[in-house]
Amino acid sequence: MSAQDIVPYAQISTAFVATAALIVATWSLLTQKAVARRRAAIDFFLKTEMDEKMLAAYNIYVQSKTKISSYPNIKEFCQTEHYDHVRAYLNILELMAVGVHNNTFDERICYVYWCDFVKDAVADCRPLLEYLRKLPSGSFSYGDLVRLDKRWTTAQRFWQRWRH
């Protein structure tokens, strides 16, 4: 077989090699992106679990959220220092929810780690969340957190394999 016999196949083989290189490069980028999302989620969780200020904020949040039901009117609760502590930790949860919805954090890792906590936080703080979302300037307040809670608490759909 001579070089003249191979020439007609050169263009086809070049296209095949270029397509294979494109597939490998795409796969590599998608893998790096997935790893970066997982690392970002784990870094966020390490920060919330290991930082002394975050642990103190969490402990104060747990104590403060129990006070919500002791006030007959949610407006009265909003005038206490407990309100500020609850809002501070809800802001952290909202940040995580925004990260999930914008594909900054890996949803499967967030679901495994935060699912029960998000469900409990939204359930415990529901009167406060509803009040804040009804305010004229607060229609989007904690929207991602409420949407994430709804997504995680509804019945699992067949495409949500990450919830296993």
C-alpha cells in the first residue's frame, strides 16, 4: 500500500481525530466543573461547621427560632434581638440555596448534607418567612430557600436520581 492509496482517507481520519479530541476536551471540562461544584459545596459546609463564629451563630439561631411561637404576632418578634439572629442564619441558608439554583454548589451533596436542616428551618420559621415575603420590599426574600425546600420536600421524580 502506497502513500497515494492512503491520501483519500486522510481527510476522514483527520475529522475523526478532531471529533475524538473535541469529545475528550468536553468530557474533561464537564468533569472539572462537577468537581469544582462539589468542592465549593464541601468548602461551604466546612466553613459553617468548623468556624467558631458560624457555630456561635448557629447556636444562637437554634435558641432564637424557638421564640417565634412565643409571640402572638410576628411583628412583635421582628422587633426583638431574636429576629436578627434568625435572619442571620436564614441568610446563610439562602446563600446555599442560591448556590444550588445557580449551579455553583452540587445539588446532590447539598441535599445529602442539608436536606433535613433546610426542611426543619423552613418549617420552624415559616411564619417569619411568610411575613417577610408579604412585605412590599420583600417579595423575593428567601425565594431560593423556599423554592429549594419545596423541591426537596415534594415526592421524588424519576429524573431526581441525585436524591438517592
